Amino acid sequence: MFSILFYSFLAGLATLLGCFLVLAFGRPGEKLLAWMLGLAAGIMLTVVIIDLFPSSYAYSNFKIAFSGFILGNLLLFILDIGISQLPPIQKMQQFDKRGHFLKMGYLIAIGIALHDLPEGIAIAVGYSAQEKLGFIIALAIGLHNIPEGMATTAPLKMGGMSNLSILMLVTLVSLITPLGAYLGMILVSISSSLIGLLLALAGGAMTYIVKSELWPESQRRHPNYARLGALSGVVIMIMASFGSA
């Protein structure tokens, strides 16, 4: 239990690390951001292909694994749609640029928080299936949380929010990951048969994040560095997987 919460806590703190980097050094260049986002995309997709989906199939069957994968995609799709419809977000739109940046920062923070919950569940479920898998999922989520912390901090800073307020907000967001991990432990303890379904659900959620957020955003910033980052992520995770086999 301690290891699960520890891994998820570190993965969540990666969001805060991204925040510190922006507050200390300013927003990173487009090429670096493209590489980082591509790296996170490559790592997460590789985890799904070589670990999450095969483990889900091993714990259940193809029908459950496939259904969980589709449900994971659908869950994140609904969350994405729901974020933009929240009344507080709609009311936050203002006419000046500072208001626009504040709204953007809050929107990103809420989106990250909603995504972090199933990601925390993924860490717990992965660890319950195999300790190595839990660590790999936490590493993948932590790496993609760094640019997300940057993406939250930059518009809030440009909107005039104080550094202390930004740090408090991002800290709250970072705690959602261990909260999700705790929820995942409860779900697994109810029935171990849920492990296969939840692994596939986590794989579907991570795939949605890659195809709908990380990869398009990295490509938009710099296609070549995005591809380089993705390739780096794939190589890193394959080496890590074989190295710990």
C-alpha cells in the first residue's frame, strides 16, 4: 500500500515540478515542449501496448480487455466534453487578455485534475497486477505531468495570478493522483477480478490522452521534435521493460 501511494504521490508531484520550472525559468521553447510532449506520448503508448493491454488479457479475456479499453477512451472523451460545459468555466470568460489567460489556466488545471484521477487508479491497478507495471505506469504519468504543470502555470502567470496562489492551485491538482491511487486500491480490494477490466480501462484512458492531447499538441509545436521525443519514449520504455524482465 505504501509503495502504491508513494509512486502515485511522486507522479502527482511532477505537475508541481513543471510549475516550478516555469516560475523559475519562464516558459520553455517550442522545440523543447514538442520533444517533452512527444516523449510522454511515446512512453504512455508503449506502456499500453507492451504492458497494460497484455496484462489485462492475462487477468481476464479478450472481450473484457477490449471492452475496458473502449470504456477508458469513452470515459476520457466524456470528461473532456464536460470540462468545457462547466458553468464556472463559462462564466470565467472575460474581455481582457488577462482574464482570457486566467480562464485558460483554470481550464487546463481542471482538465489535468480530472485526468489525474483515472491515472492514479491506473497506478494502483498496475501495481496490484505486477509491481514493475505499477512503477512503469507511475513513471509514464509523471513524465507527462511535467509539461502539464507548465501548461497550467504559464497562462495563470500571464493572467496576473501570484506565484503563491499558482503553487497552491497546482499542489491541489497534484494530490489528485494519489487520491485516484487510493480509490484504485479500494476497487481492487473489493474484487480481484476487477484488475483485468481496470487495467484495460487505464490503457484506454492513457491512449485517449495520447491521441487527443499529447500527440496533436506536440505536433503543433514542432513535428520533427515531436517525432524524436516519441521515438525516445518508445526506446526508453522498451529498454526499461526488457531490463527489468
